[in-house]
Amino acid sequence: MGVSADKPEIQQRFIDKFELTFPMISDTDKSIIVEYGAREVLGVTAKRSTFLIDPRGMIARVWTKVKIKGHAEEVVDAIRELSAASGGAD
């Protein structure tokens, strides 16, 4: 799932534009961003960044300055690597 500080209507335009197939959470009060330390990781509020969260709820990987084209495949590969390293299945 995705999280952004944008309002739901802005998220929906983004979902539609890029034909996303996963849910988005609107974090307008930035509580999720703060909880995961995204501000501290980036030095500013997360902007087009991806945080891969492991099954324990810990940040396993961070991508900053994300370019949308090809990024989903990169994240899926990282999920597979994380799953393989932890002995899980795809």
C-alpha cells in the first residue's frame, strides 16, 4: 500500500494517472510519516520516496527521489529478496 500526506482526492488523481493497483492511505496529519521516521531518514517530509516495511514493521529499504517508471518492478524485486532472505515464499 502507499502512504502520502496528500488529500484523498489528490491521491485518486495520482492513482488514476499511473494506474496503480494498490490502496493509498492519506496521512494528512503526517502521523505515519513521523511514526516511521521518514522525516529523519530524508531530512524533510518524504516526497516520492518508498519505504519497504518488513513483516516486523521495520523499515527494510528506502528509495529516495523515486522515478515512477520502472520503480514498481524494483520494489517487487526487493520484496522477493527480503522474502528469500527470511526464508519466506513469494
